[in-house]
Amino acid sequence: MKPPAARRSCNLLVILGPTASGKTRLGVQLARVLDGEIISADSRQVYRGMDIGTGKDLAEYGEVPYHLIDVAEPGDEFNVFVFQRLFLAAFADICRRGRLPVLVGGTGMYLDAVLRGYRLVEVAENPELRRILARLSLEELRDRLRRATPRLHNTTDLLERDRLVRAIEIAECENSREPEPLPEIRPVVLGMRLERDLLRRRITERLKARLDAGLVEEVARLHAAGIPWEQLEFYGLEYRFVALHLKGELSRNDMFQRLNSAIHDFAKRQETWFRRMERNGVVIHWLDGAGEPCEEALAILSCGASPP
């Protein structure tokens, strides 16, 4: 099969969308057609043993190679810097072998780091700076971070003192050091879009299926293996609410209702992030997730959709 025009002009295909929109299935389908390999952009699928709650669905990949799944142990620190470093290594390896990297996921900051080229550097703790920052109020810390990073990527850094201190540490170090050059990335970005009611039904049906598949037992195993409840709650959504249920703080029905509602809210936040990406100049070709998104995607690529 002759590669579509955009396959010849771009060196990265990106498939994004809210949770339960079908982006993984589309990514695998397109990777098969375009001789591609999947790179996951999911902040929780990096962890080993967190399978059902994160929806890895590894059997769906079949013969299609995948990257950035099961690359860390639960409890290990994994952030956008680590993701970008691993992404760049996978991207270079896939391109070197003449195949197409297909970035698939819904973690907005990870996607944004690639598409808008976050300039990140590795930063060690700075004890002297931390002693200075310890004397500042929260508002003074916020002001210092805003001065160091006028285009703040992650506003959650403004909410907690420890995150503020670390963010200032990183931002001020970045301002004093030249980051390594990034490779030229020529992306075509496809987005999965579903009507709200259909997405809500898919989210609820998928949650029921995950519970039937052993989600509660998975969280119990992780805790028995030494992952504290607080760490499981930190991972959010499935892990947070199932942990509360296992601790006896929520009945199973209350856990389901609250978790289901939280996933719906999460999907809305993802869509908000994608709209912000568009406002920041990322061109997203939206697909009808309820139709034939693979055929629609190939038609877009065949028309020579160009990277922004």
C-alpha cells in the first residue's frame, strides 16, 4: 500500500482524546496500516501492576510494538521531564528503524510537552535555594514562580508549598542553563470526539467492565505489595476511590457512583486541555468516534494533512 501523503511528510502521528473515546484502538489500527509503533502518553500506564485501572488492554496491541508502558514501579517518581526524556529516546529509535511513531494518549501535559516542545532540563535539589524559599510566604513563592516562568504549564504547582518550591527550583535552573536541542518533530494530530451522552455511557460501561475484571482485587494486591493507601489515592480516579472502599470509608455502591462521576469530570478536563492546546496553536483534526474513525483518519492523511 502506498503511504498516505501526510505519512510521507510527517514524522509523528498523534492520536488524542478523552478517556473511553477509543483512541487506543484507533492508534493500533493506524499503526498496522502505516508501519507504526505506539508511544503511550498516559501518566499512569507507565506503572507496572496498574493494569485494569489504567486500561492498558495490552492484548489489543497484538503484533504492534508499544513503548512507555510498564516502565516504572508504583511509587517511583514519574513526571513530565521523565516522560519527555523517554519519549525522545523512543521517537529516535522508531525513526531510525524507518517506522512511524504513533503517540497515543490523553495526558494533556505529556502531549503538550511533545507538540509544543517544552524546554526541560534535569534539576537536582538545591539546599541553599530551599533555605531561602523556606522564609517566604505562599503568595511570595507564587510571585517568584510566575516571574521565573511567565508561561506556567502546570497551575497545580501554585497550590502546595512543596510543589511551589520544586517548581521554582526547576524554573530558575532552566533559566540559567541551555537545554539540549530537541529533534525536529513534524506532527499530524488526530482527535477523537464523541457526543457527550455517548461518552458518558461508554465511561459507565467501561467502569462496570473493569470492576467485573478485578479492579478492586488489583488495588488490594498493590496495597498488599507495599504501596501505601496514600500513594494509591495520589494516583487518582480508580485507585483513589477503590482505596477508600477497601479502607472501609465507602460502600461499594458509593464507590461506584463517586468514581463514575469523577471519571466524567476528568473527561471534561481533558477536553478543556485539548481546547487550550488548539488555542496555543496545535492543529487537531477531529474524528467522529461514533463512526469509522480509522477510515476518516486515513482519508485525512491521504489528503496530505500537514503538520502545523
